[in-house]
Amino acid sequence: MINTLHLPARFYLTLICSLLLIDCSKPPEKVPVVEPVVKVTEVIQQDVAVFEEWVGTLDGMVNATINAQVTGYLIKQNYKEGDLVKKGQLLYEIDPRTFQATLAQAKANLAQQQAVLQTNQLALDRIKRLLPEKAVSVRDRDNAAGAVATANAQVLAAQAAVTTAELNLGFTKITSPITGVAGVSKTQLGDLVGSGSTNNELTSVSQVDPIRAYMGLSEAQYLHFSEKRQQGGEHKSIPLELTLADNSIYPQSGTFFFAGREVDVNTGTIKIAALFPNAKNVLRPGMYAKIRANIRTDVAALVVPQQAVMTLQTNNQVAVVNADNSVDIRTVKVGETSGQMVVIKEGVKLGEKVIVEGGQKVRNGMKVKPEPFSEKPATDKTG
């Protein structure tokens, strides 16, 4: 009775095991490997210009602070702020009446002293004529000569006072000492200006053609820069390129002007000044400037497109496709960039193929299907 009940279960168990054995005896089907398509290009040689770049600021060739040299009330402003002013152009006028009166008084005092001198001179001449006849004494002559000398000194002092008064009167008309761009006026009409007031500085004028650009070079950069200038001749300067805050390139190149006296011990840099032409006064003092110079040219350097270089933490890598289409991922030493290309100093050889597109989906030793890389032309979105 018990064996009869268990027969169907054993039967089904045997059947299932037989089916599993039959299925396991079949070999597994091979899944075809799909080789990824990648875009490759060859490592080529070209001359690459190497640039050094610095951040600097612009400043006037000459910056003149316009001060009031006499104390008085400002009555006129004869220039427009921000305009180009010429050397000797009238900028301000101070009330001249007090100085005119002082000059008139000095001239009157001079005339008085000249009259005293003339009188004393006539007296001396008369005494000299009478002295041979012994009508006067030698002492009288000496006293008369002393009076003439004293009067002459008084005349010189009076003449100096007149000169001072004339200068002070002239200082009431304030002119520009240089040709340049005038700044914002720091005083208003009616203000008391001069050394006896709080408004001594009136404005400033900056000569901006040419304009200076200041930058800081490291000691090594300065030595290399100086050596190249000397190799090019005493008067030949390395041309400098100026990039403005909007990333536009200033159309005229600059030249080296001078190097500072010493190296800053805090920054380890030496102050360098360059000159840029500025006939249209586009450049102004205080503007941001990015300056670069072509310090050398790497001849026949090995280059690849920049997008072929992959950055992994601190390492730069390229994926090289071998002759058997296998991938060899290498760590490389990257140099300067030139347009869309980058110099590879170590890690690749001339003519080797590197992956430009698709490098992120490959691994070392993988087989790939390489296709030539070509720059995509810019699409015209108009119309």
C-alpha cells in the first residue's frame, strides 16, 4: 500500500532529472562580441609657439596731480572731465583780486625803494665832488656810500616781493603740465582751495599714449626674457600681446619698457613695465590686462587634438590603437597648446593612432573598430 503511493513521485523526479541532464549536455551558445567604433587620428609633428602669460594692470605713462599752489576761492573750471587736455591748457581759475592787490602794493613799494636809492645816490655823488675841496669829510662820504648800499638792498628786496606777487597771481590760473586725459574734478566752484584748506588736490591728468602695463615676472621668467632680448639685439624687444577684460585682443603689440630695481621678497617677482600704443585713448589707467609673450618655438613637436587627452586625477592619458586594433592606454606628459592641438612631450610616437572620440568606452587591451576622425564643419543656423 505505501510503495504504491510513492511510485508516481519517484517517476516524476526521475523524469525531471533526465530532462535536466539532457539540457546540461548541450554546449552554451556564444554571444558575438561587438567591437566599439572609435574615431582616431595620427600623431603629427608641427612647430608650436610657446607663450608665457601674466596678469597686470594699466597705468598712465605720466600721472600728474593738479594741486592749487595758492589759497583762494575757485571761480572757474575750464575743462570737461574725461577729455583730452593739452599741455598748458587752462583748467581752473582762482579769484585773483587779492593777489592783484598784493602785486600792486609790491610794485608801489619797489618804486618807493628805487626813489630812496636814487636820492642816496645823488647825495653820494655830491659828496664825492666836494671831498677834494675838503668841504665834506671822509666820514660823510662813507655814510653816504652806506646809505646807497642799504637803499640798493631795499630795492632788491622790493623786486623780489614783486616777483613773488606776480608768481602768486599767475598761480590763480591753473594749467595742465602735460597732454593727457583729465580726471574727475575733486572740487567745486566756490570751494576754498590751496595749502590753507582741505581742498589742495583739484584733479589729475594722465598721459595715456603710450600707456604702461605693469606685471610681475618670476626670477626665472625674467632671466629667460632678458636673455632672449639680448640675443635679438640690444634694441630689439619681444612683442607683447594684450588681452582685455572682455577677452578681446588689443590690435597693437607692446614692447618691454623697464624692469624694477629689485625682486619683491614676499612674492618672489620683479615688476616689469611694458608700453602699448594708445592713440585713440581706448586704454585707461587701472584697467585689467592679460599680457603674453612668445618666449620660444618648439620645432617639430608631437601634437594630438586636445580632446584626445583624458585626465584621470593628476594624470593625463591617451588611448593608442595598435596595428591589431587593440587599445593601449598610456600616461603621457602634456606640453603647450596650439589652437585645437596639444603637445605631447612623452608617451607617444610619430604616426601612432590615438582615439579622439570614444575613448571613454574602451579599456586596455580591448579590440576596437577605428574610423578616421575629421573635424565637423560649423553648421549654418541661419535661414
